[in-house]
Amino acid sequence: MQGLIHLSLIIPAYNEERRLPQTLENVLTFVQNQPYQAEIIVVENGSVDRTAEIAHSYAARYPHLSVLSEANPGKGNAVRRGMLAARGQYRFMADADLSMPIEEVNRFIPPARPEVDIVIASREAPGAIRYNEPAFRHWGGRAINTLIRLLALPGLRDTQCGFKCFRADIAEDLFRYQTLPGWSFDIELLYIARLRHYRVVELPIPWYYRNESKVNPIRDALRMAGDILTIRKNALAGTYARKPAPQI
């Protein structure tokens, strides 16, 4: 495939040897049944298990699947690497657990929906359904979102769901300015998007709780609070102000 294609699916993968095979089978089946061109990019992120081996074994069989290795730890670094390497007109980040069924992806992009700058999956927007989620995880997530809305992103009900779609030009702008390597990178990207007056749409989804989740609500909430302060400091320092494109 040459040039820009319709959709890029970016899957960050850290120690995902158990879940990755079924995830890739599901994603490949989905992509092969679409009328448009798509690519799948797995970004292996310093795993110590067989994640890289499994990903490369699939890439050897499917030409529209590629594997990148990101040496710097952190989900944010992995997603950034994939987004900036992608060639799709629409660039979709998807958690490797597929807690949102991959078939929902078409609801994020034309022609199923009008073109917008950024569409984020929401577990809280009207019409969303959560399956099998323990109450403590739900209310922990609500507490984190309250913190995010108060300090950074008022009005957004769910910034941390791991499924988001960016138009190509928006992705190339935002991810150039991303500085946070870890879990809070979503907040930073959406904060920059607000500074740029990009339109962010929340799309309600069906979401299935996976008990292998790597999220620790208390630890990650504390880390997130510190990251939000960093984001606000960066904004005051002009870190996110647009800079001239590098001269070639």
C-alpha cells in the first residue's frame, strides 16, 4: 500500500502475550471485511514476554500489519510512535484488551459519521453500556474523571477510555507536542486540542471490563494529579504553542 490510506489502527502492546493473538485475529478479520484500505500497527513497548515474537509472527503473514518497537517505556510513548508512523486519513488507538469490540470502530469514522477532528470513546456518555465492571472500579474511575474535569478538561465525561480516533492532520499536530510518556498522555492531548479549538466528540460505546487491566486506581490517580499540574505548567510556559515546521 502506498500513500495515505483510510484507516490506521494503532495497538500499544506491553506484556500482552496472552491477549494479543486473539486481539489480532479479531482485528484482522474486521479489517479484511471492510471496503476501505486499512493498516494495523502494533507498537511493542519493552515487553519481557513473547509479545514481540507473537506480533512479528502475524506481521510475517499479513502485509497490512506492521510492528514497531518503542524502547522508551510508557503507553503514551507507544501510541505517539504509532500515530506519527501511521498513514491513515483516520488514526485510531485501541487498547490490546479490546474492551470495546473492534466492530465499533466504523462508528468513529466516515461514512458512518460526519467528519470531526477527534472522536473519543466514552463509557459515560448517554447510551454507553458497561459490562461486568466491579462497583469499586466504576466509582474509582468516576473519582479520577472528576479530578480531570475540575483541573484540566471540563465537560468531558470520559477521557481515559483507550479508544480514540484522530483525523490525520490533527494527529500529526497533537502528537508532535505530546510530552507525557505514560497513562496521562490522553489528558495532555485533549488539553492541547482544546487550546487549538479542535472539536472533540464523545461517542457512547459498549465496554467490557477485563480483569487483567494494568490500571491501579489509587496509584494512577495520584500520578495523574501530578501530570495534570505538569500539563498546566507546560501550557503557561508555552510548550504547546505552535512552532514553525523544521526546515529541510
